[in-house]
Amino acid sequence: MEKLSIIKIGGKIIEDETSLHAFLKLFSNLEGKKILVHGGGKRATYIASKLGVESKMIAGRRITDKETLDVITMVYGGLVNKNIVAKLQALQINAIGLTGADINSVKSERRPVKEVDFGFVGDVKQVNSNGIDKLMKADFTPVFCAITHDGNGQLLNTNADTIASTIAVGMSEIYETSIYYCFELNGVLRDFNVKDSVVKVINSKTYKELLDAKIITDGMIPKIDNCFDALNNGVSRVHIGNTSMFTKENEFYTTITL
Amino acid sequence: MEKLSIIKIGGKIIEDETSLHAFLKLFSNLEGKKILVHGGGKRATYIASKLGVESKMIAGRRITDKETLDVITMVYGGLVNKNIVAKLQALQINAIGLTGADINSVKSERRPVKEVDFGFVGDVKQVNSNGIDKLMKADFTPVFCAITHDGNGQLLNTNADTIASTIAVGMSEIYETSIYYCFELNGVLRDFNVKDSVVKVINSKTYKELLDAKIITDGMIPKIDNCFDALNNGVSRVHIGNTSMFTKENEFYTTITL
């Protein structure tokens, strides 16, 4: 099976022009088939506030109303995505920017209303891996933003980590697929204050130990659960680290295995 | 040679939700290979003014500064393009939204500064017809917005009519290509006040007569010149009319021939 790398970058990398450019250069040098998935960062919040669209929170969770969805579509799908595509083209990567609506690549379902109505937020239901593979086979490099669609004409705001992992699961039917979750740290840290205290490998046994020792807490728990889900559904390897982790020089990152 | 229809729609159709939906329904029923090119409409001006980005005009011409380009990228490349794609998916058209940066489909050059510096405005230099054809052969329907790139990482604001005609010229190496310029009138009118006074055919001889008779004036002149350029460079047919002109029921439109 041919190898495929799926790289997910978060908001902080996107917000800083210099670090974005440095990352895109590393990405362009990465050999083999690859897919980029990006979040949106604070640009959307900034544009929303300038447009007078209030950030609505219920029980600490952000609500995506119609106006917020429009801002997200403008910022993630337009400004961020198309500038990344143009920059990759300058680095000789034949990039193509996508939402889940494009070629029906990622279909989702609006999150059902229970205690909270999250608004136009989608939970991924289906990845069109054959469609995405047609782009890959044509030597195009897909660049996904964190927007999907419901198949009935509605765009939906969707978590970028989940988009990366569900695309990886879908593509693992065709490729030996690895996910690289890039963020500002060097990996999962044993001691949050020591930046090189990276836990090199997490498997189901050590995960439990790290949870018990409260080394993995809060927001990291759903992230790691998401990684195990991907591994249980066909993805070969999942890594968490900084934006240079997929280069040969870097050996500081966390690998999740079953 | 297989047939290809390139449909260009302007701002007014996009601004009205009902007419956009009606048009997209007609477009989805159009048989054969097709490409949609859309302008932006007044949404960009509205968003720009809400964001405090001033519309700069020099000698009656709009200037695209950095802030205006960002708004255009958000509105044309994000909001308008991705909503059209989602709506087409709901109509069973496997649409893919593109700027000229995506798959390096339309490369342009920043307009040279002479008397006026137009800012980030691009004049089309090269269409990647093989790349676009890979999408067509995969049964995807390209939806282009009025943004191109310079190959060095810079997005550029570009006239949608020109994008449509240069893509048509590029694709005419592979397909028997027709362009349909849709606007709010039924075609080129003999009498502006009589909506059915459509000039059915314009060729180089009658064009001169219509110019002398001042039936074709002002903004229509560069549009028609653009049509003749396309015909002189391989495009088979160019039509101007309303959004239903490519349906079998409608016979009121203008056809430009050599």
C-alpha cells in the first residue's frame, strides 16, 4: 500500500505569518502523498467582532448561529484556505483548497439539539474517499478547512481534528495512512513546564497510566481518544507534536499506537 | 469533440437568494460537461464597509488594496463560492469550488502600474486546461470565483468575464466550447426600453453597424470585444442573455459569431 500523510495544523500556526510560511515550506518538502487540514484561529473571532457578530456561548460552548457560520465560511473557506493554497503553489505544491461540500468530500449531520442547540455545527457522517483519491491520483494536494456540508445545501462548522481523523480513516482503505497533529508543544509532555519531557509512545496500557497520573488531562483527553478511534478504524500511525515533527531531524514527538 | 458549456453569472443573480436558486436548478439540469464562473456582487462592498475598509476609486476605477483583496477573498472565494457548491451538491451536481490558485488553474500577472496603480488586480496569463480537464474527467463540475494568483503566493482580483473567456479559450483545445454570459437582460437590445428587442445574432459586420447606430455603447463594447477575442481563439459559440437562455424553451438571446 502507498503511504499517505495527513497533517493537521491549528489556529496558532495560521495566525503568525512567519510560522505559517516555515510550516508550509516543511510541508512542501514532505515526500509522498499528503493532505493538509487546517483550523481557523482567532482571525474569525476578530472579523466577527468587527462585523458586530457576537460570539455566543452556552455553558462554555461556542454556538454557531447563521452569522457566525457566514464569518467562518469567509475566513476559513476563503481567506485562510485560499492564501495557504496560493503559498503552496509558490512552493511547487499543486494544492487544491476544499470544504467538505467540494466533491462531496465530507458529509456531516447537524448536531442534534439536546440540552444545547449548537447551531450550524456538523458531526461527520461520511468521507468520499474515492473522490478525494481522484484528486490525489491527479497529483493534486488537498487542503481542507474545518467546514463540511449536510448534502441538502447547508454548510456546517466542524472540528478540524475530527475532519483530519475521519478523512484518515476513510483514506486508510486505499493508503497506509498516518496522521500528524501539529500544535505548539513538542508532544504530550510528562511535565508541562519542561518542553522536552515528551512522552514518546502512548499505547492503550500507558494511556491508562498517564490518565491515572493526571499527566493527560482536560482537552487532551478527547484528542487522544480521537487518536485511538482512528487507530481502531484502520489508520496506521498517529503522531502529536510541533510543526517540524515530520522532518527527519526531529525526534521529539508523541506516537500513539494500539 | 465533446461539448463543454461555460456559464458566467454576475453579481445581481448572486445577490438574490431566490434567483440564485432558480438559476442553479437550471444549471443542474443542463446536459453535458459544464463550468460555472461567478462574480461577487455587492456583498463584498457591504462586508467591506462593515469592516471599515474604504472603497478606493481613482479616475472612476476601483482600486484593490490589501484590505479589499482580503474582503474579496473572503466573500467571493469563501461565502459565495462555497454556498454555491453546497447548493449544487444538493442538486446532485458534484461541484468543486476554485480560485485560479487551486490546481494552478488560472495564473495571472499583477497589472503593471501606468497612470493608475490598480493594486492587487491580475490580468490572466495562463489557463491550466489539462488540470481543469482532470477535474472534468473525474466528473467534477468546476465553480470558479473571480480570483486568480501570480504563482508567487499572491492572490489577485480578476474580472469574471475575462476568467470565463480565457478558461473557454484554454478548454477549446480539448472540447467544443460555448460561453453563456448571463445577465439581467434578455440579450443585446435594439431598444433598451423594449425587453424583447433582442439582437439575435451579432457578427463582425453587424457589430460595426450596431456600433455606428449607437445600439452597442459603453460597458457593452469591451464585453462584445471580449466575445470576438474568444471566438478568434478557438471558442465555438458565445451567447449573451438571461439566466434561462441555455434551456430549450428560451429563444431570446444574442449569439455572437465571427
